[in-house]
Amino acid sequence: MMKIECGCHCIKCGTTDLESNQVGEIEEDGYFELHHTCKNCNVHFDHLEGEVFDSCNKCHYKTS
């Protein structure tokens, strides 16, 4: 899993203090799936879909 920087905002609290993880292979068009975990409020969500996860096997995230 590769950690990357992203200019996104948390969908819950709005901060830009996110841990961002590439969670899929890079496709032919350069797109790849990305998940964020907010370092402020600990919400974990999908970059494009905005789906919030209580746990995520791809990132090894679990709500504490």
C-alpha cells in the first residue's frame, strides 16, 4: 500500500489533515482508488464515492 498526499478535505469535519492510501492498482487511464483517514476526527472514507467505512480490509482500518 502506498501512502500519498492529497488536497482533499474530510467529509465530516472539513480538515485537510488526512492520511491518504492508494488501495488499488493504477489503471490504464492513470486512475487509482484512494481512501482517506482523517487525523482529526478519525473518519475513514472513499476519495471519489464519499462512502464512510467503519472498517476497511484494504487499509487495515477499524473504528476505535
